[in-house]
Amino acid sequence: MLILLLLRKPYFNRLCHCCREEEDYIGRLIVAEFKDNETRPFDEIMEVFRKYPDFSKYEVDYTTAISFLDLEIYPDQRKVYCGKQEISLTTKEFNLLHYFVANEGRVLTYEQIYQNVWGNYVQDIENNTIGSHVCKLREKLYKACPDRQFEIRCVREIGYCFEAK
């Protein structure tokens, strides 16, 4: 097990008591490697997190790839591949595709799409915004996957549906 910590000055001083106050530095990087049966040092580091709840913690969520016919989506890397070719998508395009694939076969309303991809809902302007992003997403996907086995189908005045052909 490997732990990588960046301790900012006040935390490093509290934990190690080894730096003089007049020293000017941002923090210290601590790399700790443990064998699976060594729990004590790990428990001590975790105690620091419990003792100082305002300590910034960062967790990495390694989500597995989502495969849909000829598409491979890697959410943790925010990458999309058709075969071995990477498809370059904007943040919104990636979020749209990820949401569509996660709801494959379901008709998603404009409101659902807007709330889940943009995080809010504004009446009357969302249809054009979503339509514009879906159009660009389709262009990129269809160009990269000419023999695609999927489509993003428009459901008139309702929303969109991502489905297998």
C-alpha cells in the first residue's frame, strides 16, 4: 500500500514537531509505503485526518471502463475511444455522452439532460443549448465511428435517446 500526502505547514508542524516557525515553506510531501500487514503507521496517519477535520483530503475513484458496442468510455480519465482511436470531446460533450450511455435505451427529457449535465434548469433556452452540444457530439462520434452500432436519436419536443442500432 502506498500513501502520498502533502502536508501544509501547520499540519506538518503539528504532526512532526521538527520545523522552526521562522522556516518559510509551503508544506512537505510525505510518501509512505506499507506492507499489507503493517497497520500501525497507517492508523497513525489516519488519526491525523480524524484529529484535524479541516485537513484537505483527496480521493481517487477508479471507475472501470464503460463499453458500449464499439465505444469505450473511461470516466476516471475522461477519455472516449472508438476502436483504438481516441475521440476528443469537450467537457460538456463528454458529460452528455456519459449520461446518454448510462441511460441507454431510455428517452431523456430536455429537463433531465439539462439538470444532470449542466446542474440547473432554465426554461426555454435549454433545448437550443442541448441541441447544439448534441449536434457537435454526433459529428465527432459519427466521424470517428463510421460503422457505428449506436445512434443518438432525437425524440421531437421531448429530448434524446441513446440506443443500439
